[in-house]
Amino acid sequence: MTIKIVAVIFIGLSSGLMVGSGFVAFITVLGIIPRLTQLSKTMIMIHYYEWAVIFGALAGVIASLRDPVLGIPGFILIPLGLTGGVFVGMLAAGLTEALNVFPILAKRINLDGQIVILIMGIVLGKIFGSIFQWLYFVHR
């Protein structure tokens, strides 16, 4: 029984270490955070972005291991959800900007001069998908 527990602890810690290292390498190699600060013109706050990613990853790990119930009223959760969504959106924008995803995708689907339409389609799809997920899966 003890060997089984030690093996599970070892596998869990090493798996978490691999995923965390991959996440850090992904963000570091692609230069997402520096590009994000360039896009938002907040280079002076780069350390806050880095710490926000670290604490966000830690909070995600803790939340996935436990099922927290915070008991926070809805009017406080709305701004928290909006700021979290803005941060994830900005991080995704920094990633796509670093990889030049939009110009390549626009060329592939023959929207060369109309990248704004492509971006608005992605934004509206994300918004409606999030609303659908919230209304259909969360409230059932």
C-alpha cells in the first residue's frame, strides 16, 4: 500500500513538473509576455504580468485539485470574470501576434485584405460560445 501511494505521489509531481515546465518554456520561447506588454504599451509593468501568469497557474492547479466554493456575491463575480477574460484574451492576442496566425489564416481562407472581418468573427464566436457554455452547461 505504501509503495502505491509513493508511486502516485511521484507520478503526480513529475507530471505536474513536466506540464509546468512546458508551459513556462512555451511562454518564454514565444516571448508572449514581452509582446503582450508591447501591444498594451505597459512595458514598465512586465514583472506584474509575469507574476500574474505564475499566480494564475498556481490558482488553476489549486482549483483543479479542490472544488472551491467562495460564496462571493454575483455583483463582485462579474468584474472578476471580466478582468479574467480580458487577461486571457490579451494573452491569446499576444500569442497570435507572436505567431502571425491571423495573416496566415487570412491567406488560407482568401480574406487577404479583410483581416478585421476575420478577427471580428473570432471575437463574436468566442463571445457566443462562452454565453452558450454558461447558459447551457453551468445552469444545468
